[in-house]
Amino acid sequence: MTGGYAFSSQWDVSFSYSNVQYIPGINSFFHSEAIFNTAGAVLHFKPLSALDLAAGYSYTRATESNGISSAASYQQFNLSQYYSLSKRTGLYALEAYQRAGGQTLGTNGKSIINATADIGDGQNSAPSSSRSQVAVGVGIITRF
């Protein structure tokens, strides 16, 4: 579920909510259903026609399942900046911070471990070795 509201041509806000239910298969290490609820919001500001700024926050919480009594939770903060050089080309920067809490199943699917941060695919599936992770990216984009 998503929604949003434009305060003006310069300011808008959007929000989202998702409920993902993982039902274990025959060969799964999970033995009971796990549900992940995620809510997030993004505040967007465009102070100049060439400059686009945004700040976002999301919170994910898993249900207590598979013998875990302190379910995993994840909080993530994001900032983004985009500067348009032309109609087709721009510069961008992205910053993200994630903090994990609670517990989850280990990679062997049997041991219960402390949840670790994992910002996502942009990090080549490289989870943190701790509860926190920071990621920064900069680049140039060209649209064809």
C-alpha cells in the first residue's frame, strides 16, 4: 500500500506499507511462518529546478517465529541528492544508515543469531558483521 501528498510544487511526502508472509517449503530451514511488516516515508524537496533532495525512513519488524523470542527489526535512514546538468544527464549522491535489532536464523537455518544490518543489493549482498551499516554512493546518470 502506498500513498502521498504534494504540499506544493517544491515539497511532497510519500509513504508505504507492506506485509510479506514467508510460508516455509518442504526443504526450508524455517519450520513456521515468518511475517515481515515494513512501513516507510519519504520527504521530497526541490528547491531549484536543477536540484532534487529527499530524506527517507523505513522500519521493518519480523514476527516471532522459528523459536525466536526477540524478533528481528530494522531501521533505515536514507538521504539523496540529484543535480541535473542537462535534460539527459545528472549527478547523484545517496547515503544510507541501517540499524538492526533482535534475532534471526543463522545461514545454517538452525542457530539463532543476532540480526545484522544489510542495506541491500547495492552492496552486492554484503551484510554488516554488526548491527549497523553505512553505505554511500555517488555517480553520474545519463538517460537515453
